[in-house]
Amino acid sequence: MIPVTYFRSSSIKEYESCPLRYFANFNLGLKYPSGPSAMAGTIFHKIMEILAQLKISQQEKEQRNHEWGLYCDEETKMSFSFVDIATIDIDKLTESIYEFYIKDIDPARVPKTYQRKTPEASVKAWIPLKKIKQSVENVMAMQPRSFDVRNMNVFAIERKFDIEIKEDWAKYDFTFRNKHYQGHLRIKGSIDLVIEREDGSLEIIDWKSGNSLNLDTNEEKTYDDYYNDIQLQLYYWAIRKLYPEREISAVTIVFLNESKCFSITYDDENIITNRIRSIYEEMQQATRPAKIDSEFCMRFCPYCKNDFSTVITKPLVKPREYIWTNEAGLNEYRQYKMCGQLNLYLENYSPLEVMESIARYGFNIGEYVNT
């Protein structure tokens, strides 16, 4: 059994991509700091979140016939008082949010390629403000449809959900580090933006800082690729559960750096329920998480690129070496990276035994962390 108490779209994607990577991330809590692309995405999301909140303030101002719109963002502590949302300086807002996020980035994390005369300049070279401003401009000016939230009827922003599946198949019961976990599987997450169309239907908007290529084929994704995307299906399912009386017209994914968008229409919420059940039952029956090798491993996976020296957690046993034959036909001695080491542990220990021994200190398998 691979213990699990909740799913989110990223955890399901992780499991479908490589169960061992899922295990390292969600069962052992061995997380790595986000890179520059993820941080740029976080900054963009906050910009759009604040603009959407300002639009809601504008809508409330008009409904209540107030002269001023007011809004204070809890995270950044930025306060806004405005006559009309059109008076908001987007460039200044972008710069303020950018400065708020990069001030806490450790300059030691910046690769040598981006090193400048000062630590602050190095961080700014690693995560350029110009790129974030370009993403905002792309969304505002996208054709044939602009995604300027100031011109939309905003229904919900960063809509969090936590939905319990009260079915027999969704039950779990296990003990980890002297704590008993018992209950039903929950589905959790947060949706970037929900807008209301003129006909009263709801549209889900998901901002994407990545690209629209299929990683396996390096070709443009098709409608079927998006239709089968677990995150989009999950968002549709969640909004249907939260607002059963409302029609969901589309789930739209917007690529910030490509000026592209794709809208998907669903009409069957069971499509995701069946998929979740299949994955959950597979995890309950598994004796160990499988390791799926792919080109993604060496290029992107932190567990394939790093060993246990990069985390506080120590391995169960001394890291082992193996023989590698290089391109010249000569044998080299290499040490197993983290995923290889985990694979060796799981040949001799159950997933729960490995969790008991090397999961991150203070890690709570039932705690949802929005990363």
C-alpha cells in the first residue's frame, strides 16, 4: 500500500508520470525549492489575483453606489483605494509585487551564469522583471480574446476546494509515526479564476507559465490532450460540486508566454471520479511505487539529479555505488542518486517502513501544502 489521504491535481500528475517521484514528494516530503520559472509564475499569479480582487471591489462599489473602491492584499500588505480600476498603474503594480517576492530569495541559489556584482543584481538577472511584464502584456493584449480581468465579470479568485469522497472505495486506515490516519480520500486544490459570462454560465481560467508542447512528443498538444488533462478535469469537477446549480461553459487554459489559450467543454463529471478511483485503488494494492524511466528524469527530476546530501533527511543505509560504462567503453563507479537509492530501499522495506525511517522531520502526510 502507498499511503494517501488526499489528492490534488499536481499529485495525481506526479503519480501518473512516476509513482516513485510521487512517493518522494508526497510520502516522504522531500521537496526542492522552486526554480526561476515557478517563481515568475507565482509573481504573475499574484498580479492577476490582485487585479481580479480590485475588479471585485469595483463591482461591489458599483452595486453599492460607493464613490471609492477599496482593497488590501493580506500576503503583500498592499492597500488600494481607487475611483476606477482603469486608474491602476499595471507597471507599478508588477514592479511592487516583483520586489516583494524576490527579496526573500537566497542569492546562493543563483547559478554562476547569472552572477552579477551584487547579490540583488544576481537574483534580478536570474528572475528578470522584463519577462514577467511581458507575460502580463501578453495576457492583456491576447487576440482574438483579451484576458484582461479588469474587463471581466469576476466570480471567484483563487477558489480553494476541499471535497471529501464519501464512498467505500475511498476509505483509508493506516498509522504513520504514531499517528492514526483514518477517513475518506479528499480532493483539494485552488482554481486561479472563475468568471461569469453574459449568459450566466461560469468559465474557469487557469494561468500557465509553461509551454503548450507535449513533453513526450515535443509536438503541439491537441484538443484531446487538454480534454484528458487531469488538472482541467479536476477543476471542472470541483466547480460542479461547489456550484451545482450553475452551468459550466468551459475550462480555459491560458499560456502566458505564448499568447495562446485553449477552451475545453466537459459534460460528464464522472470522467474524473472514475480516474481518481482507478489511481487510488492501484495505490492501495501496490506493494511499492514503480519507477518509470523517461527522458524527463535526467533533464528535470530533482530526485534523479540529486542524492541525499542535498536534503536534511539521511538515507537508511550508506549510499551504494554501481558500475557505469561510459561512451568510451570504460567502467566508472557512480553513486546512486536519490531515486535509485529509494528504489533499493523499496526492494527490502515496505513503503510505510521507508516513510517511518526517512520522511522529512515533522512531515505530516495529511497536511496540504499549496506549492
